[in-house]
Amino acid sequence: MSDRELYCDTCEGVRPFEAPPCVDGHGVDCPELTCTGCGAAVLIATFAFHAPRLADRRRWAGSGSRRRAA
């Protein structure tokens, strides 16, 4: 089990959180954590995305409808 200190909404303060035994095989990197004070659970979700290339942004901004002054 690994310990991290995070803010707990239920306890209304910073408390140690721990990763329970993970049945999905994540080990200490399990995204599920529980508060050691009250047992509230949190899920740490991480994701990665690719930033658009500047050339793609220019092509997208130039196409489509444009607003016209009334």
C-alpha cells in the first residue's frame, strides 16, 4: 500500500490516502485511493493528448463559415 496526502471532502481537510490492494494488477500505481480517516474513495484519472500542429490550426481556422458585419 502506498500513502499520499490529499484533500478529503468528507473529512474537510488534508488526510493520508492509500491505495487498497488492487485486483486489476496496478499495484502501487492504482488510480483508486481511499482516505485513511473516513474511507472515502477517490479515483485519480490521468490522460494524455497530442497538441494540434500549428499548420492544422491555420487550415481549420481558414475554412468554414465566416461572420459578416450587418
